[in-house]
Amino acid sequence: MNRLQTDISFYVKKVAGESPFLLVYTFSMPKYYTPREANNLLEIVRPMVGEMMKIAEKIQASQPELWDLAQKSAGNGGNAKLSKLLPDFDRLHSLLHQIQDMGIEVKDLTTGLIDFVCLKDDREIYLCWKYDEEQIQFWHEIEAGFAGRQKIDWE
């Protein structure tokens, strides 16, 4: 399997899995953000997340046939329908890695959910932001997830 076929299989598994577009990236050496630093970075990150959401929506619209096409194309040299989506996969891959390189964790491309690692009282927490929110106003414990979001009451 060549690099392109391997990348396609990775993305298709994310698309066709039980939770389409639910992505989690972790880091060995996290960058810690204060709420102010994370909010300042939204100017750069917001358009990237918006673009990823649009790409994910386009790919998801093709989802029912995508997995079969990827599986077949890996064995027979390609598929025209799948080839049309390759630029989208490449762009999504690029955007995800740009965000990951900033130490930001992409959690869900459907809602544009991302987390910034922060230190609070000498423990790691997440500053939590969704694309439809004006700024970062919530945090949660690492294990609590989105359901455990609490209002930020410190700076």
C-alpha cells in the first residue's frame, strides 16, 4: 500500500467509524495555555477549524460509499470518485497537523470542538472551545470531557 492509500484508509476509518469525525490527538510534551493565550490564538485557529468542518461535511456527504471505494481502490490502483476527494483529505490532514503542532487537541470536527491544555492548581485541565462560541469561556478536567465543562472564573 502506498502513502496515499495509507492516508486514505486512515481518514476513511475516521469517517466511517462509529463516531464520524470524532478525532483525538494527544501529545507527549503539551504546550500549556492560559485562557488569555488560548483566546488570542482563536484569531488564527477559528478559520482553520471552520475550514475543517466544511471539509468534514463534504466528506461525510460521501460517507456511505467512501469506505468501500477506499478498500477497493487500495487493491486495484484507484477510483475516480475517491480521487476527487483526495485534495479534501490532504487539506484536512494539513489543517489537523497545523493545529496539532500548536499543541491544540481537535476533538470533534462536526461541532468544531477543540481543547487547549492548561495548568490549573498544578494539574492539567482542558480549556474547551467550540466553533460557535465567541471565545473560550469553559474548562473541564481531562477525564470529565465536554459534559464536565465549567465556567472559567480565573485568568
